[in-house]
Amino acid sequence: MPATVILGGQWGDEGKAKVVDYLMRDHDVVVRYQGGANAGHTVVTDEGVFKFHQIPSGVLYPDTIAVMGNGMVVDPFAFLDEMQGLMQRGISLDGRLYISSAAAVVMPFHRLLDNLHEADLQGESIGSTGKGIGPTYADKYTRRGLRMGDFLLPKEELFDLVTRKVEYTNRVMEVFNAPAVSPHKIATDIINVRDLFAHFIADTQSLLHGFRADGRRILLEGAQGALLDIDHGTYPFVTSSSCSIGGAITGTGLAPGDIGRIVGIYKAYTTRVGNGPFPTELDDVDGASIRDRGREFGTTTGRPRRCGWFDAVAASYTVRLNGISEIALMKLDVLDGFDTVRVCTAYRTPDGETREFPQHATTLESCEPVYEEYPGWGGAASKARSFDELPPEARRYVEALEEMIGARITFVSVGPDRSQTILREPAYSFDTAGGTD
Ligand code: GDP
Ligand code: IMO
Ligand code: MG
């Protein structure tokens, strides 16, 4: 069976992890392919709330194999914390987690650089999570970075390598008049912990092709969302990775033909955390109400998320960009109780109305949303367990979105729990019997 990709269609935090966890029951292998600890992925089960940052969200099933792909930027210290947190809750990753030897390494100084860059931008900062993501990808692309495989070097060689990297970074830090960091301390810290994770490091590209050949069912878990993509998002207010479909290929080493379903995750409204244009943002009581009901506070930073109505122009753009074959519409319950709900169907620009999502953030900044209004629903979407049990107005809202964005909504989420999930035809069925692959 070809791999399934789950990716965010908006500005992140769409509820990707809930869908990963849900679909994991029909898959064997879960792979993160880009980003790093900037991600905050929440799964709610009977055992409580789990928040994942670097470890793939599908690991709650004990037989799942988890892979952290080459497109990721891996912070080894944060990884160890996350792994220990899971172990304390009885979840062991031994023998079933692999970290790509080609994944870039986030060093402690990358976090410092992230904050220095942000401070330097002053009023125009990105609103980064401060996890060192941008500086680590920058080092990758200037070919100066460390890769996870470097941790397998003999001790002295690794010590020298890390020392040289820190010395270089100290020269960069001088530009910001920032105090130098100690090469000796960082190299020693790395040597001290590397045996705790070295056994997870592997050639994951080759492993994944092996899993494919063995008929194991692979689920690729995107982080962030397509509007934060380094190439196709609202640059410069984006993250530094490919969080649209291309990243699933480059970040794993799988081939395009290895991909089957591409499931786009969208909230029934829109949120954004950090800075940058957001045409449907609500700076009023409705926005505050969505934030309260949706508990829209960052999983990684705790920052309040900016909230607004569903933007069908942006959503159509990311459906097309990613070749999304089906949609999971999340958090419909958060709109329970509104008298009316609105959807942005076009942008009003100085040159007239458009349904094309502009390529430049400054152009998007000047776009005014054109809204269509839909009646709200009195009943609780959160109580429905089938599409027919949804209040009729909520059903109409889902169908209207589907028509506007041109993709089938096959999964409607009406609460954080696994049980608060509605599947629509074509139902998710990953049974390989009779499949074409
Ligand atoms: P991700 O980064 O895309 O995985 O999403 P986050 O975990 O950052 O944020 C989604 C939040 O919404 C989490 O707290 C989830 O538990 C919660 N959530 C997911 N689906 C639903 C839903 O349908 N309704 C409600 N009310 N909450 C949901
Ligand atoms: P998940 O996977 C929402 C945002 C930050 C900032 C910009 C750049 O949980 O959906 P970075 O730290 O990457 O340099 O920040 O991107 N951002 C996210 N917003 N969800 C995320 O991840 C995000 N990861 C980064 O807020 O605006
Ligand atoms: Mg998140």
C-alpha cells in the first residue's frame, strides 16, 4: 500500500496529531519528515493528554515503528527529555524508533542565534518558537551543520568536530555582539549524552524502502502547515522547512510514486501563532470566543493563537499545492453556539476581487476578505458521532466548505477525544486486500 501523508493546510496546529493517532490503527510505521521541536502535536487518549514535539505522534500504539526522517532538525537534548517523559508514562521506544543519520542537529547555540535574529528584526520579527529551527536549516544549506550520523564518530573526532562548529558560531555571534559560548562545554555535553541516543541512529531512507517492500503501511506526519512553508507560505513569516507535500519526499527519501493518500488537515476556522498577514483575523469578541472555546494557546510556547474565520481562498490554494485527496475538518464543535459563521470566499484588492492566494506577504497584507455568511447551529456538534447526527446547519456548513475548496471532507472532528470523530464516505479503509499495490 502506498504511504499516506498527513499535512497541515493552514498555519499549523490544525489538529494533525489527532488524525495521525486515529489513522495509526491502520498503519505500521509513522514518520516525521520535517521541522523539529517547533511542532507541538497533541493526542488525547483515555490515558490522558500527550504532547509531542519531535517524536512522531503515532507511538502510543505499542507496535508502531517510528522514524524521524532526514528532513527533520533534531535537538538531541530536547529529544532525550521527550523520550524520558514518555518512558515515565510507560511508553518505551527501544527497538522501534529510528533517527535518520542525515537529519540536521539543533545545537544549543542555534537557539541562541534564533533569539538574536528575532531581536535584530525588532518590530518585524517572525515570532519564531525560539527552538533554533531557522539557524539549523541555515547551517544545513550552507553545508556547515552537524548531522545525526556525526554522533557515531569516535569520541575524539566528535569532540574536535563540535569544537570547530562552536568556534565558527562564535565568530557569527560577534556580529550580534553576543557573548561567546564555550566550545569545550558544548562538546563535553554532547559526548556525555550521545550514548543515550546513538543506538537510534540509522539510514532511514533505506529502512523506509525496505518497509515499503515488506508491505508495511507507512504514515507520514507533517508538522506546521502549508502556509508556513519556506517556499510556498507567507514568506518571510514562515518556518524554514518544506511543510507542504515536497517535504514528504525530500524529508524521507521516498519517491513520489510511493505516496498514495494525501490527507489535508484544516480547522473549521483559522488560527495563526506568530507574526505575518492573516486576512480573516478577528480582533473582536468572536475571535476571543473562538480562542476560549478552542483553547487556542500554543502547544509549544503557550502563546495565545490569533483566531479568525475559515479562509477558503487560502484553503483552495493549499489543496491545489499539495494535491490533497481528502480533508479532515477539525474542531467543528468550537463553532457551536455562534448565531452566524462566516467564510472568506475571495479577497478584495486594490485591483479588484481575486480568488488567487498571492505569493507575497505584503500583497496578502493588503487583501480584505469577502465573506459569505452561514447560519449557526443551536445544537452541539460535539455530541454527534455520525454525519447525520450533526445539526443540519453544521452539515450545510461542512458541505459548503467542501464545495468551495474542491476536496472531499472525509473526517470531521468534533472534540479532542478519539471518540469525537465522524467518518464520511469514502470511509478510511486501509485494508490492503484487493489493493492495487
Ligand atoms: P497539531 O499541531 O496540528 O497536531 O495541533 P495541536 O496539537 O497544536 O493543536 C490542536 C489542539 O486541538 C489540541 O489541543 C487538540 O487536542 C485539540 N483538538 C483536536 N481536534 C479537536 C476537535 O475536533 N475539537 C476540539 N475542541 N479540540 C480538538
Ligand atoms: P505544529 O506542527 C503553528 C510558527 C511560529 C512562527 C513561525 C516560525 O504544531 O503545527 P519557527 O520556530 O519555526 O522558526 O517559527 O512558524 N510555527 C508554528 N505555528 N504550529 C506549528 O507547528 C509551528 N511551528 C512553527 O509561531 O510564526
Ligand atoms: Mg501544534
